[in-house]
Amino acid sequence: MSKLGNLGARLHRGEISYDFIGHRKIWYGISILITITAILGLAVRGLNMGIDFQGGAVFTTPATSVSVSQAEEYAKDASGHDAVVQKLGDNKLRIQIAGMDTQQSDKIKTELAQDFKVDKESIAADLVGPSWGDQIANKAWQGLAIFMILVVIYLAIAFEWRMAIAALVALIHDITITTGIYALVGFEVTPGTVIGLLTILGYSLYDTVVVFDSLKEQTKDITKQTKVTYSEVANRSINGTLVRSINTTVVALLPVAGLLFIGGGFLGAGTLNDISLSLFVGLAAGAYSSIFIATPLVADLKEREPQIKALRKRVLAKRAQAASEEELVEARTGGAGEPEDATPAVVGPRHQPAARGRGRGRPSGKRR
């Protein structure tokens, strides 16, 4: 068995563990700091919405030797707006300019043809109206809201409302971080980005449900015993599924990393960035939130219940009693494992004193 597999087996059996629940305030603080950074990025820089959401024109040039930076200057001079230029296969360029109408699009197309020294008809132009972009944006928000509502309803029925709330907080945490990274990096938000967001929410929910299912199974009839508290069982559930969550996340991240860093970065296929960045950041954030946010939050909410509070008191009282009894035994034994006033043990059988009135060596019996 590999070292990682052996570690997972030991975690599952409870031989070793890390106290995730006990250190939950640290993870809460880290998550709050990351979330605040993401919100500041959204507030200061904002999202670079693609033309699918705000309308505009897309121009695709034939094969050219013009660089991306030079094409950006040409597009800005022709339109008066900043343009997003991406290099496609066969040395073609894709130029996106937001906020353009049909009349402006024709004028820009003519000027670009002159700058690129190509025929005007060889430049393909697609126009997206702002009203259509607004509809796409509204549909995206509606789809996200419906997804959240269905998730909460399902988890409340399959598990309980506390787990549904914890999962919802974890999902909002993942969305905020992912969109904040988009704002800080400046990548364009496209329909592919929305697809990526919905995909990573599914992955995040999968990891969370795995832990919740283990927690639900282990806490069945938990109030009928006095050995462990709810938080301790929750911590055991996280440790038992930890290696599985790590393996699932790493396997999912590897191909996404290939799309983002090799396809989008090294090979220059910029059209892959919109979906690969959301997948990469979201998968990592989802694995983090399912371990460090969702389950600890469930434990916090459950520990407020009267029955779980009473269970904790009974468990702690029993442990305190056992500790006091152990200290008492150690005090009596002086730490040597044997009472100080104990009577020495007798080795061998005890000899009973001879009965009175009987002669020595004569067996008892009737007189003749």
C-alpha cells in the first residue's frame, strides 16, 4: 500500500487525526480575510464583462503578422475604446470591442482593414446587442439562484437544515472567491465563465455531501452514549474522508491546470482562460470550504442544541470523574502501581493451625 493510501486508512480508522473542529476559528479567520480581499477586488477593479453580457462587436482577422499589442492599439484608435485581442490558430486575431452598434462596427471594420492591410471582406464581424447581453446576464443570475434554492431544499430534506445552511455558506464562499480572483486578474467574464462557476459548485457540493453523509451515519443515536461529543465525531468524519477529498480534487485540478497554464498561458489559446480559471480557482476553493468551513459550521450550529449541549456536559463530566479516579489511584500507589499500605502477598498455600484437643499426627474421627 502506498504511503498516501496507508495515511488514508489510518485516518479512517481514527489512529491519527488533525483537530479541524478545534482550530476552526483559525480557518474562519483565513476565509474571512480571503473573502474581504475578493470583495475589495470586485469593488475596486470590477469584473471585465465580455460582449456577451454588455454588447459590442467581435472582429476576426485573417492570418496576419501583426502582434497582439499592435492590434490593441489599432482597435483603440479605430473605436476610441479599449479592446480585448486574442490570438487564435493559424495566426488569426480575435478583437472584441464593447459598446458598439452596427454603424460604428462598419466604420471600425474599414479602419482595421486599412491598418492590417487586408481586404475589408476578409474580416469577419459579429455584433451583439446590449439588450441581448442583459438577457444573458439575467438568465445567468436566475440559473445561479435556482441552483442555490434547489441545493438548500435537497440538503434540508436529505440531511437537516443546519447542514443545508452550512453548505449554502460554503457555496457563497466559493463563488465570492472565484469572482474576486477574476476581478483581480482581469480575465474576461463570458458564458464559459458562468458554466465554469456552476461546474465548480457541483464539485464543491460533492465534497461537502461526502463529509455530511459520514457525519450523519456516525452521529445516529449519539445522545445515547457518553463517550464522544458531536464536535469530536464531526472531526472524525473530516479526517475519515480527508484523503478521498484530496485525491478527488487533485485529479480534477490536473487537466484544468493543463488548460489554464499550458493551453491558455504557454500556447496562447486565450479563449480557454475564461472557463479554466473559474474551474481551477473554484475546485481549490470548494475542497477548502468542504473541509474547513462547511463541517465546522455544522458542528457550531449543532452544539447550540439543548440535547447536544447536555451530551457535551455528560461526556466532560464522565471524563473528569475518570481523571479524578485515576489521580486518586496514583496518589494511593505513590506512582509505583501498588498501594503503599497494601499487605504483602502470600506465596504458596496458607497452613491452618491444628485444632485444639487433637493429637499431633492423629487423624480426626470417633474414639474406639
